[in-house]
Amino acid sequence: MTKTVMEGSLAAAKAAALCEPDMVVAYPITPQTHIVENLGKIIASGKFKAKHIEVDSEFSALSACIGGSAAGSRVFTATASQGLALMNEVLFAASGMRLPIVMVVANRALSAPINIWNDWQDSISARDSGWIQLYCETVQEVVDTIIQSYKIAEDKNILLPVMVCMDGFFLTHVVEPLDMPEDISKYLKKYKPEHAFLDPEKPQTQGPFAFPKPYAELRKDLSDTIDASAGTIKKCHDDYAKLFNRTYGNGLIEEYKTKDKKTIIITMGSLSGNVKEVIDKRDDTGLLRIKSFRPFPKKDILTALKGKETVIILEKNISLGTSCGALFDEIRSIHCNVKDTPKILDYIVGIGGMDCRTDDIETIINESTTKKDGHIEWLMEK
């Protein structure tokens, strides 16, 4: 392990390089560009061999990843915002074809109006596309999660694409100290696909036309596999922890100072760092950080919230037409048939890169006792 100080995008690129993808597909978009740009430099330096393919759009980028993965290659790409939206059709194709693609999403607001700053609307909008979604708090976690994601995606019982979500600018452009693994060969082996689909010696069709019954059966199988991937995510996290001595809760959720606390804040991504700073100064509140949004760790969350009185959700997205965020909907839905449910409050924060400061979080906690269950509020800059 090498202790170093590094920009988030370069760290993501180096982590991807450690996994030795056969193909890196690149198309620039702020704030992701540095990731594929740095990977191009690493490949050009000869540190590992890979095809660095520059394409004409994000749609083409993921399409190229599908072709490479279907031919038996380990592939990597990255995108953000409108780029992810442009991929929408191909996202469903990748998951439906059960291709273990790993893609970093540098979370950024969607237009219009055009905004290059961070919120989670892009990846949350793709939550039903059949991809595993893992949200990272720090650059160190991004590094470790990229490496783990290949092991998760390529598991023979899973074979699903994975999004590694890192907050744009807050993580992509921050400079942080971190441990960069030097050798991951004991953890992640050379990729040997069991199913190299595009084999001219054994021609076959992938993603063909399907009548209703087989289509429904395949979608049910995909849904079941995403649910089952929770166990694989935990195992891959634990195996990594044994080798590199770093943990992130159980790989699905992280509980921070929740014991004996009646008030719990739930959030994701880099915002968790601000929440931890506030919690460290209080003795009445804990944090439940959601790392895996897909699969949604229902049982783990219910266990963590058992006996709690107030749940405050801070989220950087809005489900238009419901007035609330997607995370609030998910948390409320899993409590439908649960007795003695906590009061659940939702705060829409950080939209389009607005600051959610520690004093804002303090105010939200202090005022939570006066709010009724189901309260929804937008936090706007003053």
C-alpha cells in the first residue's frame, strides 16, 4: 500500500487501472473528464495494456462497452449528468444482457437550466435500469469500491453492471490523502469470462426479440439477482477488508454512532462527512449512511432503525410530482407493514450544488422535534 495525496479523478483512474480492464471507453463531460483522460495517460505510459477508445457520444461509449463485454473483455467507462441520461436506452440493454461493466458516475445535476455542480438526480433517475448502484463518501472509498465492483459484477451468480457513484467536484476534484493499493492480484484475478458471447466459432444472438412470457421471466430473474447481489456485495467488501484493513460498514450500510441514539440521520455520498462532523459534537444523534442504493438494503435498514424515534433524511434529489426525494420514498415504503415506525422527515438539500453546511444540519436536528411525521422541506441557501 502506498500513502499518497491525490485528486479524486486521478485516484479513480488509478484504481481502475489496477483492475486491468481490456477496454477503456472515453467521452468527456464535466466533472468526469479527468478520469478517462488520466486513464488514457496511464495506458500510454505502458503501465498496463488496454484499448483506449474515444467515441462520439456517451450513447456510443456504453454501446462500445456492451460490445467489448459481450466479447469477453473487462471494460470500464465513466460519465455524468446528461451523459448518463443519453445512455438511458443502453443502460437497460447492458443489465438485460447481464454484462459485468463497471462505470464511475461523477454525480452532477441535470439540465435545464445547465448546471455543472453536484446532486444525485442523474444516477437516481437511472435507479430502475438494473444496475447495482454504490455511493461513496470519500476518495479512498471510491478507490476501494471500484476494485470491489469488478469482483461483484463478475461473480458467476451475479453478472450485473455496477455504477460507482462519486459526488462531482466534492470528490472528483478534491485532493485527499489516501492509501493506494499496489497489488490487488490476491483479491481480483485476471478476467476469464465463463460466457464470451461474441465468439465467431460459436455464433449466437444476444438481446433478441422476446415474446411476453420469456421477457417477463427474464426481468423477474434480473430483479431477483439484483436482490441477491446484496450478499455478494457484503462478501466482496469483507474479503477486501481482510486484505487491506479498510471497512465501510458492511458494504451496504454504515452505522455511525447510532447506538442508544433515538434520532438518526440518513444520507449518502460525501454529505455524510458533514453529518459526521455534526454528530461528533452531539450525544443525541447518529448516522445511517446508505452505500448501496441498488440493491436497496431493506433488512439492514430496518434492523438499524428498530427502536428509533426520529429519522431525518438528507438527500440531493427530488422525485418531481411527489414533492419528496427518492430516498424518502424508499425508507417510507419499507416501513409499510412495520409496527412502531419512527417519525420520518425529508429534507431536499444540495440541489444543483447548493451548500448543506454543518450549521444547517444542526438546525435541522434541533427543529426535528417540532416537525410531524412525513414533513418534507427544501433547504435553500439564504
